[in-house]
Amino acid sequence: MKKRPTFIFLLLLPLVTLAAKDELRWENEIKPQYFADKVIKESDLLAIEAPYRAEDPALVPVKIISKIPQTPERYIKKMWVFVDKNPYPFVGEFTFFPETGKADLAMRIRVNTYSYVRAIAEMNNGDMLMTKKFVKASGGCSAPIGTDLDAAMKRLGKMKFRLKPEAKDGLAEAQLLISHPNITGMQMDQVTRFVRKPHFMDKLTVTYNGKPVLIAKTDIAISQDPNFRFYFIPKGQGELKAEFTDVHCESPTSRAVCESGKKYEKTQEINL
């Protein structure tokens, strides 16, 4: 008799996973809100690399891979990322350019419950492509900020570029590390025991010699201390520059009442 609850749970577990894999929120809420009557086709020209079972739901590594070279004639113009079952599903909107060279993007995100992570790409000719990956994780949006939020706030806005020493096939791979707590509005402060209001990075622009290579609009599903990997086409000596702004909002699930925060920037001379 004592083993019955465990036995029942094991019987129900496939049903829980099946429910998490449903498309209802995508079909009834996310798609109508962001894409209205657009025709979106699932495509093997896009792929998502992510763990099936995340070790840390607040730091889930996600890499979106494009098999479409970025050329002036044909390129991915925009890409949206969602976590279907998150309290606020929108992760980010990313704008690419022919100068990006390759529309691959890696980052760390928060996943609050078993859910599809979904990427939708818009081509420069208007075609819409989609891929998705199911991830098992729980509690990513409410995971504690950390024991030393004051120290995190003092570091806020600091940025660092990391680049591979040589370009490969004419492409340079860059990593941008940003210090920001990216507070979701669902996390309890471990010292005061209060839940702080959302305070997160909302806009990012990366340029090379004054031309944009990546523009992003992001939200609370981006992890604490955001970390982005991306590509661009280098042309010898030049300047790589990142600028971002943050925002304070009243609610974790609404952007109706928000107040703009500060602007931060970082430049680095490169020679590739």
C-alpha cells in the first residue's frame, strides 16, 4: 500500500509529458499575437540544440542553427524565440543582416516548466520557417536571484567580448558577456524574502565598423548575466561595439506599465 502513490505517479508521468507537449498555447495565443495570418512552415533549414533535460532551469543553453548562408540575395531577416509554457513566452526577437554572415545564435534561457522551445525565422523574401525542441525543466523563472544581489547590481552594465583568434571561412565567431541580474519579477530575494519587480535587459545592438550585425529585443526568459554567441564578417582592423538598455516593469507577465532604465556600451578594437 505504501508504494501505491509512486506507482500511480509513474503511470501518470507519460500523460504529464504529453500535456506539456501540446500545441494549444502556440496555436491559440502566441501565433495569433505575434504572427496573425502568417503562414509558418516547419523546416529542417533551422535546428535547435538544447538539453532534453536541463541541469539548471535558469541557465538552459540553447543554440539555434541556420543552414542558410547570409547573402545579400537570400538571408534570415528576423528570428523569434519562445518558450511556449513560460509565464511570459517571449524570449527575444533577433534581427540579422547579410553582414552577420551566419544567422546562428547561442544563449542561455530560463525554462519554467516542461515546454517546447521554438524558433521562427523570417526570410528577406517573407517566407516564415520554424523549428522546435522539447525541454524538460522546472522553476527557471522563479529560481533565486542569488545570495549577493548588491554585488550583482554593482557589476550591472559591464560587458566583455570574446573572439576566436582567427576567422574561419570568412566568418568571425564572437561571444558577448553582459553583467545584469535580469530579474523576472517571480524571484524571492534570499535576504529580504520579498519578490522584486522585473528589471531586465530589453534592447541590444551589436555593430562592426558602424554597421549592425545583430539587434535584439529581449525579455525575462533570458538568463541572469546574459551570454550571446553570434557571427559576423570581419574585414581586417575594425571596431566591435555593443549597446544595451534595460527596463523596469510592474508585472512579470505584462508590458503595459514599464519605465526605461539606463544605457550601457562597450567597444573593442579587433584585427581579424
